[in-house]
Amino acid sequence: MPAYANKFESPKFIEEGILDKEDKRIGTIRIKPSSILWKPVGQQKFYSVSLDDFTKWIASSKTAAKRVGS
């Protein structure tokens, strides 16, 4: 296994199902110390982006992401 710059204390990843407003599953998000993964419902494989790329993208003014208090 490769050495990572960041790590979780435990477990190795966090995974959550994402539901729409009618409680229908729309996909799964998996968060790892090195990457963020997204798998739409009905798909077998995840889309993946490195944590560094995600951090640059989400903080960019082009995404229109808003900072929140919590």
C-alpha cells in the first residue's frame, strides 16, 4: 500500500449514501484521506478526484461555493 500524506485515525474511509428529497438514493460518496469518490446509483465504479484537486476546485471563485459557519 502506498504511503499517504494524510490519514484518518479510523476507519480507512467514510462512505455515505446520498438521498434526494423523496428519500430515493441518488448515489454514494466515499471520503478517503487522499481522495473524494462519487458513484451514481446504478453504476459499478466510482468517479475519483484527489483531495488536492478537490481542495483547489472547491475554494475557486469559479465554483461559486459559499463559506458556511459550521
